[in-house]
Amino acid sequence: MKKTDDLFDDLAEILAVNQDQLELGEVRLDNLNNDLDIVEQKLCEESKLFTDTERLLQENRLSSDELSELAGILALENSIEKKKYEDIQLLNTDSWDALLSSAQNYANVRKLDMNDPYFKVLSEREIVEINQQIVRDFKLSRLDGMDYAFAASVGIIMGLVDKFLIGDITRQKNNGNDMLRRKVDELYSKVVVGYANFVNPDGGKFSSEKTAIKFLEGKYAVNYDAATHDSIIESGINKFTPNNHHIKSIAHWPDLLGLIVGIMDQITGKTTIFNNGRIERVTTVNQGLEFSSSNMIVKIAESVKNWFGHIMSDIAGSSTSMQRGAGLPAPFFGTLQSLNFGKIGDKNFGEVSTWLYEKGFDLRMFTAQSIPVILEEVMIRIYMSFKRKFYIDEQTGELADSYKEDLSRMLLTTTAVFEAGDVVDALVRSGGLNVTVLLKLNYVNVADMGFRAVQVLRNKVKHIHDLEQKDAELQREWNRISLELTM
């Protein structure tokens, strides 16, 4: 006895042959209908000719010669061509083996491809509908080569924007191709001046960045604003300089952690510092905020206000900064100082993060590097929105479940191409693999690529899990059908 799968294969071959017979029959019917239309047309013409002849005879308007000529025409028109159609081979239904054998013989004569007889059973429309259902149910990707080519093109273009309009990480105001970075620096300066004018109780207007910063530093003085280790009462703190005190003093971080530590430091009179990868709390000689009340709620509120004001005084450098100065670290970038392991040159990962900040990777540089990353994401999202609106929706009539996964793949492709060009450019311009390579990378794109990679990996794991569940459901249904057929 044949296995169930073999029986299904044989049945599919027979049904494929039946489908071909059906299609041939439909073609035959169309041909017969066309021929019948031709016969009907000829009969109508002959009937009209008979009618005209009869009328002329009654009017005695036909001569014997004209009558003979009409008779010849009628004889000619009456000769309708008889067509012989090829017979459609019928299958032998005496037994299952005979039916299968005749179906295989039919397929050989007709030269039908039986490598996949299941598809031969279906019409083109049914195949399209099934494919759409498979894509929808199994959440298959709808991306093609053109989609990935667009994503790669966006990555290349944004990489060029990064190289020619933002430039390297440096504290110098002019380092060549850095027009966007300089515009960002100018914007931060305008924000500082605008905020100083807003909070100035005298109503006066500051015309320069330096005077505005000096005013804010005095108005929002904090105890944790030590710029060198000489300002720290306790010993043991080293490598604490004006170039790095904003990243080492956690209260200077423009993020939630910086806010929490800033409140705590002002209330307790301590300063929380990263020292050699460890957090230490010290006391400085700096004078901080004098609270108007001993109530804890009031202290917290005044600490928040003072913390923010001091952040604004440091966001574009200090009043004594030469050239660009040391701004604030990027959000949560300071936490990298805790990575007290690994080696890049003679520095561990934590020391490298401090070194990058000292070289110029502050909040302003972070903002500038974010511009091409944000632009590439906007472009990809617009492209995918148009694809969903005018391609996917119109084909299936509904939103594809795989849209978000496809969007993640496109974003990963863009950031990966961006970063590949970024790394190659850095290696070429640095003359090989050395520490200066780190000053030529876009770290916002590095972080974004890592996030997209995790997102795609998570979607892939979930997709595999869903496919395994659907495969198990299909297998159970297949087993049920097989059991019913063999009973």
C-alpha cells in the first residue's frame, strides 16, 4: 500500500491533468462559439439574399441571366466550411491504476511539467491569492532589490553629509568641512543668550555668549562646580581638569541621572564624581545654593531650578573657555566611564570615553551627528509609508503584518551602509587602525545601528517562533486529512 504522501502526489497529478483538460475544453468552447457566430452571420446574409431575390422575381425585374448568376452566388454562400477538431483525450476510469496510468500518459503527450503538480491544479488567480495569503499569514518580507538599493543609497548620501558638513570630533571652531556643526554651535549659543535674557531680573539684554554665560554661572552657582582637583577637599582625586570636569561630575549630565544626582548633591553639599571608573562622593570648596526653607519639597524644587540654570550656563562652554570650550556630555554618555576594562591603545574603554569628550564629543557634537541619522530615518519612513499606501494596501486591501519588520530591515540596512562608509573613511584618513580613527566616527549612527540590529534580531526570533507554531498547526491538519482519506 502506498504511503499517504504518495497518494496525495498521485491525486495531484490526476487533478493537474483534469485542470489541463478543463482549460482545453474552455478553449474548444470558445472556438466553437466563434465558429457558430460565423455560421449565424452567413445564414443571415443568405436569408437576406433569398428575400431580395424573391422580391425581384415578384416584380419581374430579373432576367434569366441574372437569375442564373444569383443561383451561383447562393450555391457558393451555402458551402459552409466544416472544421474538424482534435479530440480531447479522456482518462481511463476503470480503476485507480488505470486512471493514474492514463493521466501520466496524457501528461507525457501534452508535455506537462509534473515536478510540482499541486500548482498545476490551481489557476493563475488562485496562485496569486494563495501567495498573498501566505505572505499575510506567515508575515513574509515584501522587500525586494529596489527597496534595499534605496536604503543603501540613503545611507551613502547621509554618510557624505556627515563627512562634508559635520566633520571630525574636535574642539576647534574650524576644522574644514564642518558647516552643520558650526551652525549647531551657533544655535546653542543663541539658546544660552536667550535664556540669560529671559531670566535676567534687570531686564537687560546680553549681546554676547560670554557675558550671558558669566551671568548664568553667578545666578545659578552650585557646590559641585569644581573645575580642578585643587577645589576638592578630599585627596585621591586625580585627572580632574577644566576639560573633563563636566563629564566626571555626574550632576553636570543633561539627563535624568544628572538631575537626580544634582538634586542630591545640592541638598547634601557633596559632589558625586567618577574617579578611575568608580563613583566617589567628595566635598569641594565651591559655594552652592542657599535654600529659602528647610522644607524638603522646597529644597527639591529649588535644586531642580538651580540645576537647570547651571546646565544652561555650561551647555555652550564656560565664560573662560578658549575657542569652542568644553560643553556638556551627551545624554548618558558619561556612564561609559564605568567600563573599566578592555584596551584601546593605552586606555581602557572608560578612559576612552573621557578622552573622546575631552577631544570635543559633547552635547553639541552629539546634536550635529544626530542630523544625518535623523534625516535617514525620516527618508526611510516616508518611503515605506508610500510603499504601504500605494503598493501593499492596494494589492491586499489591508495593512501587511510584516510592515514593521520590513521597516526595521530597511533602517538597519541604511545605518549599516552609513557605518561601513564611516569606518572605511576613518581608516583611510587615519592611515590605518590607530586611535585617531575614533575621532572620525559618527557615534550616534553607531548607537542607532546597534539598536536596529537588536530590533531585527528580536523580530527574527519572534518570526521563527511564529512559523514553528504555524508549521505545527499545519502538520496536525495534514495528519487529520491523511487519516480521513486512509480510513
